Amino acid sequence: MRNKKVLILGAIMAVLMLLISPIVPEKKVTFRTSITTASAAPKVFKLKFAEMSPPSSTVAVASQWWASEVERRTGGRVKFEIFWGGSLIGAYEQLDAVMTGLIQVTAYSSGYHPDIAPLPLMGLFPLMNRGTLKETTAASDEWYRTNPAVGTEFKKNNVAFMYTFNRPNQFLWSKVPIKTLDDLKGLRVRSFGPFLSLFKELGCSLVRLPSPEVYDALDRGAVDCTTVYLSHGLGFRYQEVVKYVNITNLGHNVGAPFVMNLNAWNSLPADIQKIINTINSEMVEKDIQMNEKENVKDMKSLTDAKMIINQFSPSDVKKLTEIARTKVWEPYATKLDKKGIAGTEALNHYIQLIEKY
């Protein structure tokens, strides 16, 4: 009888458990889980990266590596939409576009905008950066990161410095042979920034054009000669419209560092900024590796195109350097001093860093 009561009691308890269990709100648990998952989804920052360089240039290859590494190391939390060859923004509009936030990343083309980007323009002074790629890139990177006046300019123009890039081998591409400084007299030379001042001193007629427009100007004969770094000249196919190239090292161009719109930079979480800064610091070595590798290939392309190669004599280079120092570097720095910008101080700091490395 007792066992029968136990069985009955057990059955009653089992029924009660079945009746009680539906009280647990299954849909409510599912709802809570979906809310948690949604709130944990990381925000994706979509940034436009626009640059006038052709996609085959060393600048583009290195910048593509930088953007890919940012995307990979942030786990896709940062995504780039990249436009090469001025396909989105014209060469002269890049700086204004990044300052206003129309695009978020680009090269800070100081040579096209000496009025609003006066200090980084020192990075493309003629015959200033004639050292090795390593020396030039390291000195410029430290200068952009540490010089107070440069930092003030970046902040004023609403950009944050990302990384420097060395555009080496600023050569003379011409329709006529240029073997000596005297050969330059009377030529219509296309250049930019402080190089214009140098060629004016050498008796040239000056032509201002953005890189993407130079091919047609050379083809039509509107320009006799242009300065451009090796990878860009080949990337824009100048070898199709000129026969001669003077490969004297006129100074590497490090006057167009890559920057990000300051508002976009400040909107990024601290951990993403840390990741990007790490990649930025790696760009110095990456720049050197890529440029050295590409330079060997590009020089072969130059000879394969049957270009006639010339070079200035050491005495002409010495004369050219003195003209650049006394007629370009120092007067430019003094002019900035008079405007209340620490030009001479910034120039001396830059020269000290070049000598340091």
C-alpha cells in the first residue's frame, strides 16, 4: 500500500513538472540572445582613398599594401574604397578634398599647394634629398612626426600624418638631349613646387601641369621636358613620347606624405588608431624594400624602351646644388619666416635629420 502511494506521488510530481516547464519563456530567451549579438557587431569604418598616381606606380603598390594591412589587422573594421590615377579627384583637388572630408586618405601634395602646405614642400627641394632611400625616408619620417611647425600645419589643415613615401629618382624626361646645364636654357620645362624656381634660374620657360596631363603636352610638343620620378614616368608611359632621359639624381621627392582627414582619424577607436600607427611605422622599411626592387625593374624598362640616357657631370651637379641652396632653399625659408612660419628653423631641423641618418 505504501509503495502504491509513493508511485502515485511520483506520478503527480512528474505531471506538475510538465505543467511548470512551459512557464519558461522560450521566445524571450531567443529575443535576448539576438539583442546581444546585434550590439556586439563591430562598426565598420568605410574610408575613401584617392590618389593621382597610376595604379602600376610604386606609390600605388605600397599604398595598396598599407590599406590591405589596415583592413586585415583590424579584422575588417576598416574598409577602403581606392581610386587611382585621379579617377575620383583631380590632382589639384586632392588636398582640399581630404581637408574637407570629401575623401579620407590621400597624398599631401605640397608641391601643388605651397600656399596652404608650405612646410612639407621642403621635402621636395631640388637636390636636398640625394642620399640613399633609407637615409631620406627615415629623416623625412622623423621630421614629419616631430617638427612642431609641421605638426601645427597638419592640424590647421585638418589632417593627420600617416606615413611618408619616397618618390625616388627625379629624372629629366625630354624631347631633346640634355647633357649639360647649358642645354636647359630656353627649354619649356614642366615641373612643380620649388623645382620651378630652380629652372627659372637656369633660364627655362616654366610650364605648370599636373602629372596626368603631361603625356599629352609632351606628345603635342607643348612641353620640351618634364621632371618626374622613374616609376611615375613609366607608369604614365612618357617613354612613348620622348626619346631622352637625364638620370642625374635631382633629389628624392618626400614632399607628399600620406595623410588622413583629422575628423575621420579622431572618429576611429583607440585600438584601431594603435594598429594603424604600427603599420605607419612599418612603411619606412616597406618603402625602401619596394622602391629598391622596383628601381631595378624600372631601369630595365627604361633601357628596353631604347631611351637615350644622359647624366650631368660632377661639376654641373655641384653648381646645381649651390644654385638650389642659395636661390631656392634659403630664400624660401626666409620668406616663410616673414609670414610668421618657422621656415628657417624647420629647414635647419630637416637638414640635421638628413645628416643624422
